[in-house]
Amino acid sequence: MISSEAVRLGAEAATGRYGCEPGLTETEFARIEREYGFEFTDDHRAFLAAGLPVDVSPEDGQTCWQGA
């Protein structure tokens, strides 16, 4: 079960400087945990359920560290 605090932290982290794709589903979490033999913590689960961070190319003149 995901706590409301973990959901809040995950949602807050997901609004950062990276682009986001749709998050993992419960089925995907179960497969990953089974395949790799671990459990996501509540905060990581909430973050990855909110959206998957993806690399976004910097705009002209930017480096990847600007805005960090």
C-alpha cells in the first residue's frame, strides 16, 4: 500500500526538470520486483507511478546542469 505522504513526495519529485512519460502500472511493478528480486520503497513506487522521468535535450545554449 502506498502512503499519502509517499504519493505527495513522488508527485513533487515528478515535477522537476525532466520530462515525464506515463508511470508504471501495478502489473509492471510486480513484474520488475519479481524479475529482479526486490521491492520498491513507497516513495520510489509513488514517484515511478506518477510518471517516468526521461532525459530531455537541452535548449540551444543550455547545458544539462542549468536549472539544477
